[in-house]
Amino acid sequence: MPTPHPPRPAYPPPGGDPGESDELLAARLRDGPESEAAQAAALLMARHWRPAHDYATICLATSTQVTAMVTAAAWHRVLARLAQGEAATALRPRLLVAVRDTVRQWSADDSISDVLPQLLKPAGGRGMRAAKSLTPENRTLAARAFASLPGPARCLLWHTEVEGESISVPAGLLGMDTDTASATLEQAREKFREGCLDAHRQLAPSQDCRFHGRLLDVPIRRGGALLPDVRKHLADCRHCRHAADQLGHFERELGTLIAEAVLGWGARRYLDSRPARATLGALAKGAARHRGGRPGLLARIPVPVRLPGRPRSGRSVLRQLGAASAGVLAIVLVVSVWSYDGGGADPAASTSAVDGAGETSATSRPKPSGAAGLPASADRTLLRNVAADLCLDVRGEPKAGAGTRLAACSGAWTQQWTYEDDGLLRSVADPGLCLDSRADAGVVILGTCADEGTERGDDVRYDLTGRGVLVPRGQRQLVLAATTGAPDADIVVKVHDGSEAQRWRTDPVPTAEGSLSIARTDAPDARAVELSGG
């Protein structure tokens, strides 16, 4: 049964001085007296409550009281993280992801779903509960690229492309004039596209894919035909086929691409629920009738790439962006948005890639050298424990809070990592997640990647020593190690003792026989070398 269209109850009108940006209100929430913090929280909710409630209705497939409960719980989580110091730029997509994660978390907890049976509708929480992940496989490049954008760029893209609002809306949320916002938006679109191409290159399973990736962008951008060799490659390569599909959305359906990459579940329904998009659609139809049916600019732009003779691929299984602790249900009964000490926020709870995961900033910290072993260009690699001759793997499904272990090296997605210039050890299976050395009392788990300089920034970053030891920046007396040298041993942080069990080397990611591997180039960084030296 189709999800009911979100209701339109009387919500608080947008509030606050138009000159007050979301970030300025968040600063009052963090540093102002209690009365100002309460006012700032109310104004932020007035600006963003309706879309969050609409999306909760879509995720739950119901408009009952539980919808408001989910929305309030998601707001409590987001406001608590703002109070802890997270930036408030691009607040809307972050809040929507918190709504989605709350629905999935509650529906997966039997003690909660027993008292809230509305969580178990097949088109709502039950479907989320059964899904292996929540973002389509053919949107992972866009998800990674969007996460790497600065907060203002994400805000501008989301409100203009997804919400369909005029540039003045995100400009007001960011506290900038419309001319500056318009220029920044154009730069954001280009950086987003470049990010998709960069993600395609970094995650390419072979050198052949990297080569063809360069031949995809220009023809798609210009609306021309792809070269025959490229089309032949796309017929056999799912990775490049997904890349072509995502690049094809930039000239016509960018809002759809962003919504599906960030939200996944219910993205199309959310797009249909946006009042500004409906208004734009009506205006476009009226303009077409006025021209006598002559197609306008949007209609002339080529559609996303589709191979002849191949049916349009359906959505693949969805990628999970994480779920938060079930204990958040209790806050619904005593929700108070007037005081935030941050104590209830789960530092490992996922707010998806849209919370700024992957962003880098200028730092005086020296960049890791490729000569030390791990590729400085963030190529995919396996991490093999020198003593055990086993690889670092994820325990079970990749999600926030999942453990890590040693396993026989196979090249599975869960064994692939990228070591980035800012020290992040990012999971290729879910690029929004990184190795977290502190969240679980010394046991290394997957946690959401965090910006440098934030409270959790050093928990998910590591420095390399000359002998191949990975040192958590937040706990420099400890190093990454395994509890034993046997398969399935937990990965933990231990006091450095100089043993082989605390050393790691890289291996190239295995590829299909006959394909060109990234590791079979002449670049020294791409070879499997032991982390050794001075």
C-alpha cells in the first residue's frame, strides 16, 4: 500500500531574525544563558520541524502520534550534538538522516516495537528493519562526494536542488547575501561532480576502470554519445555503470541524486512532498503550454546514461548508515529542548555522511608519506597483521558500532580501507564510517568519521611510525593491535611493546583474473610493501 502523503498540521512558523544564521543560533545554544539557549532551540525547530515531521511520516508509513515522537527524538539527538560543538551548517539533511536512523533503530528493538506497533508497517519500520542497508549501491559515489563538501556547499545544494527553494532560503540559513550564495552554489555543483569522479577513481576495482572513468565525464557533461569502447566497458562493469548513471543526473535531476544518496529510504516520496518543488513543477508545465509544447531547458538536457539493450537496473540492496542506541526512546517521554549538556548523545551513533564525514581542513600536522607504506593518495588497500598474516576485517555488517577482527585475507569489501591525508582510516564498505579507537573502551569499532578539531576528531585518526605501527592520535601511548594471532581475534588498542603483532603492512586489493590491478602499475605506493624503515 502506498505511503500516505505527509499531513499538513499547523506547525510553528519560521522564526528568528532573517539575519541570524543556523550557526549563530547554534552558538547561542552552546554558549548563551539558559533563556537564550531555549530561544535558539525553538527558532531552529521552527525552521526545520515541518520537513523532519514529513519525512518521519514517510519512514513510518503512518501519520499517528508516533511520528511526532520520532521527530522529537531525532531533534533531541541533533540539538545535543550541536550543543557539544558540531557545526550547524547543512542542518536539514543531518536532521532528516537522524529521523531515518531513529525509525530504524526503534523498529529493530522488540521492546520498543511491542509498545509502538506502528513501527512495524511493511512499508515503514518493518521494511527498514529487513533492509541490509539504506542507501542504494548505485548512489555510493554521490554519498561520498556529498559528504566531502564543506557545510555551506551541502546546505546550498540541499535547499535549492532537493527542497526546490530559492537561493534566498539557504542564504538566510547561512547568513550570507544572495550574490555570494549564488556564486558558492555554482562552485558547489562543480566540486560535487569532481567529488563523484574522485570517488569513482578511488574505489575503482581495476586500472581499466580508472582509465574509462576519464572518458565518461566529458561526453556526459556535453550530452554526446560515449565512445564504443566505453560503452562496451560499461556493459561489463557495474562500478563504472553506476558512475555513469550518477554523473548523468548532474544536468537534469541533481536533487533526485542527492536525496537518494543521503536519505536512500523514501527519497522519492520526500521529494514529492516538498511544496517548493511542486510549485516549480506547476510553473514548468505552464511555461511548456505557453510555448506550445516546445521543450524547455530541462527537457533538452540529456537523461542519465542508459545502455541499449540493457534494462534499467532496479535499486540494489541499501547501504546502512548506522543506527543509534535504543535508549533514546526514554527522552520522548520527558523531551525538553531547553537544556543541552550533551550527555545523551551517542558519540558513535550515525548521522550519516551528511554530518561532514570526510571533510578535511588545513592543519599543521604532517601528512602521512606514501613511502611509509600506506598510499598517501587514499587508494584502497588491505591491512595485513605482520605477526598473524591475517587481514583487518569488519565483524558482521558494516555499521556504526560494528566490531573489527582478524580474518583470512580475501579482498572482501569489509577488508578494504583507505588511509587519507588527514589520518582517517575509512571503510570502503561504508565510506561514512572510520576505525574508532575510543568509543568502546579500547575495542576498535566502526564509528562515524569526524572532522579534525572536533571532540571525536582524534578518535578516528591515526599516525604511522616508521615500523608500521598505527598510533591513535587521541591516545598516543597506545597502538592498534590484535588480541591474539588467531582468526576472529578482536582488534584493540594496547600499550606499545614493539612486537610484530602491533605492526601492519598493506596488500593490494585482489582483482579478477586478467584485469589490470591498481597494484600492478609502476607506482611504488601501489605495491604491497611492509611498513618498515627508520
